[in-house]
Amino acid sequence: MPLRRLVALLVVSFLALPASALAHIRLTGQFTMTGRITVAHDVPGEHVGEPVTRLWTFVAPCPAGQCLTEKLVRDRAMGEDTETLAHRFGTFNHWAGTGSFYAPLRCGSRIYRRGERVWFRITVRIATVAIVNAEPFATSVTATYTNYRRTNRTRCVAALGHDAAVYTGTQVTPAPVTPAPEPAQPGPTPALG
């Protein structure tokens, strides 16, 4: 089956899910995030339109169904960070969270490894779903990243930039499959006597 048709079927199945099922779509596993930089103002080495690829891992803290929060572990060009995402405005299948990381910044002839603190916001929305063992699991997501503030941690006066990106992500680790229980073995037939 062509990939485009398969994706279309998954989207249709997502849209066809009853409202009660939307609250049970599970977001978990690793996703390859393919993105594009939409804003790159005074950020060295970045330009608008540049493609980026990242690996994001979603960890669902609740035992089953959809969690009110999600733990997101994401790789960056120069490291990795972990954020907690929460349901946005009480809607299903949509999470948002904020976080920060440190980035290098030049001051005179020296580069400070933790010279600036970068504050950002991430939003994630489930795009497609697959049914595994009668339970819905997210198979792709869309996301946005916005760096809304940077703070200088050096003694130099520096013009700090900001950046943003949009992403689509496809699951690379399959949803867990629970093995079917083995049928009970018949016991010995009692002798008739």
C-alpha cells in the first residue's frame, strides 16, 4: 500500500474516532522530527528555511491511556534536554510546555560554554493514530518550537537573537504489543466407570 494512502487512512481513522476515544490516544515512544527553521534572528549558524532533524522521546507517566502531562526528552544541535508538557487549555491530543537550556556565547576572545540561557516554548499535537491491541496510539505528531527570550550570563554587552521552528514527527519505535494469551489446555478426560 502506498505510504500516502496509508497516512490518509490513519488520518481518517483519527478523525473517525468517537470523542470519548480521543481522550485515550496514547503518546509514547521515539519520534523522528523533521523540521524547518521559521525564525533565525542573530543566531549563529542558523537561517530561515534551513531543514533540521531531531529525535524526540515522549514518556507517558500514567500507566494507560492519555496522560495529563508528557515527559519530553529531545536532542538538540548541542545537547539534550527534558521538559514536562501539559494539556493545553484542557484539550485532548495537544500539549505545551516551556523550558530552558544554556548555549555558548563569545565575550571578547573567550567563549563561555554557558554564556546565555535560552528560554523556549514547545507545543505538540497528535496528527495520526494506529490501533494496537484495541487501543489508540499516536503514530505521528506536529510541533512548534519558539525561543522567546535569551539572557546574557557574561560581562559583555551582546545582541542576543531568537529562533523558531515547525516540525512533523513520525514514530520510530512501535507501540507495545501485548501477546495474546495462550488457549487453556484441555485436562485429562475422566474415566467413566
